[in-house]
Amino acid sequence: MSRPSTRRVRIVLSGRDPKDPAAILSAVREAFNPKEIEITHHSEVSAVDDHSRVVPDEELETKATSEAKSALDLLAEAAAQHNRLKPDQFGLVLSDPKAILAQRQGVLTWIAQRLAAGYAFTVYWSSRGTVAEILDRVKK
Amino acid sequence: MQETGRYISERAADLRALAELPRFAQIALAARLCQRALSRQRSLGLYEAIRQLAAGERSSSLEPHLSDLRKYIAELDERGREPNDDYPAMWRADALKGVLQCVDAVPMLLSDSKERRSAGCDEVVQGAHRIASEQNLTSTTMITQHFWTIVPLLHDLDLLKLLAQSEQWDDLTPVDVDVLGAPFSVATYDLKAWRDAYIESNEPTGDSELVIEIDVPESATDDDVLQTVREFVELADGLHRAYGGTGLDVKTVECFENMNVLAGGPR
């Protein structure tokens, strides 16, 4: 299915604490790449860089960066107060499967709503290397 | 102590629920067990091969990775037989035989025969207990085995059960082992060998990055774009924290204008 799109937003996220296991970021990537939904052709990422008519929208970029950063800072502040997972009776810090499920369902619902509204997504993740390297690999 | 013993046997019995999972979720659990039980150096190929099978890639083969493990077990067995009584080597060899048991179960889990699949589940459960027994022998209290093998495994099992039910997985649904998150979470007990093995399998995030590109429809306003960005980062952050992480940070946000792209949609 092909249709015109006027804008593309590329968001790059990393773990707030670099000591967090990479597998957690990978789990987030998995949730945003659900089996039930075809996201996009990954090779299309090169179109952003190759297309001669592509221009950065700096004003929107500044606003979007600020929006994303402030949203995450607020969440970090709230989590610092009371949301940190505590060790169980045996000293293990285990996540709650029901909380994971609820969050994943939220992600699925959001993706479905956005797709219905005409948005499209491409998701990448790398445990080693930066976005530039990922995009370079995709191009090849 | 009696109460703890009862807790352990009850939770160990819960492992039998493995038989209720769809096929590829069962294989994902076997992959997880191998990921935790082997050091990173030895598990990488084997774990990746099982992981690919769980993801539905039938061409993945376990055999090339097994020969290295079998050789290592033979070396440990040999050391255990020497007069210096190298008990840890003996125990380690036995635990690795538990890993082999789990790996051998994978083709059984892929079988169409109900009996063979059921036998495969039994093998994985027995393998898990065998792996756990090494920790039992190398620690001072009997419950430690559950800190390191059974409890995290049951945690994975609970999550897989919930996901299978909620996302309506069946025997044909491939499972990405990544869905289970980090193989190990911080523990307060100092069981050096096992702790090291777990930490090895917990590569730090470091420079890892999650990248999402969102193609915005023509009808969307700037405010719609900002709302989409905010909702995305909030959802990603919430999920990261639910998996036990400390949340996410924005590295960059870039916006581009005027292009034609292929768009995805529901299948």
C-alpha cells in the first residue's frame, strides 16, 4: 500500500541508566513491533536521507524534542518517588507480569489507533552501535 | 524453614504449567533456561539457535552448538573423577547435563505428536531441576536454587501464559524471546559463580538505542505530531519501567518534510 506522506519524525531513545540490561530496551522494541501488525518496509528508511526534496522542519523538531524530554523527565521524577521495583522475599527484583501485560496492551491499542488515523511506523533497535550505524547497515 | 520448603515444592510443581503453553512459548522458555544456565561465552550460539526456533525459524540447527557443550561436559566429568575431588566441576557437569536435557527436548516440542510434546515438557522441567540442584549444592541454604533458577523461570512462565492468553497465541504463533525482558534482575545474594553467569547474560544497555520513525498523515497538525511524540515516549518509558528498567531518555528527535513513503497497516 502506497500513499503520500508529508512528514516523518525519527525519535531515538536510550536507557536513562546505562547499566540497565539491554534486554529491557529490546523488550520495548519487541512490543512496538507487534506480530499482528505490519509496520513498514525497513529499507524505506533510506528514503529520508536520499530524497532530494526532504528538508528538516527545525521548528517542529525543537518543539517535539522539548515535548518528549519534559514528558520523560516528569515520569522519571514520579518514579523516583514511589515506582521503583523492590526486591521480593528472596532478594530478587522481579517485574510484575500483569503490569507488563497492561503496558503492552496500551502500546498495541495506541499503535492500532494511530495506524487507523493514517500514521505508519518503523522500529529499529541495536544493542551495539548508534542510529547512524544502524541506518548505514539498512542502506547496504 | 518448613514453610519455605512447602513454598518451594509448591512453586516447583507450578513448572508443570509449561505443558499448557503454545508450542513456541514452550521453546522460548527452554531458550531462557539455557540463556541463564550457561555462561555467555558458551551459551551464545546455542541460545541463539533455540531462540530462532522459538521465533519459528525451522532452518535453525542446534547440533553444531551442542558438540562444544558436550565436549566441555566431558572435560568437567574428567576433572570430577580426578583424585583432588573437584566437586564443583562434578556439579557443574551435572547442571550442564540438565541444559542438554532441555536442548534435547526442543525437537520433541516441535513434534506434532501430543505424547512427544508432553514428554518434551517433562524433559525441560527435569532439566530445570537438575540445573537448580547445582546451586543447591554450592550454596548454604536449600532455597537458593529458587532464587536463581526456578523463581525467575516461573516468572517467565507467568508472563508467557498471560501474553499467550491475552494476545491469543496458538501453536503456530512465533515467540520472540525478547518479550521476556532481562534474563535476570538484581539479587542481593552472593553466589559468585551463578551471579557471574547471570550478569554475563545481562549485557548493560550502554550505547543501545531504540529508534522509531513515524510517518505522519497529511491531515495531522503540529499539535497532533507533538501529541503522538509525547504518547510514544510515555508508553515506551512505562513499558521499560514495567520490565524493571529505570526508564528512557531522549537522545534526538528529528522531523522531516515532503516525501513519499510506503505505509504499513493492519494485515
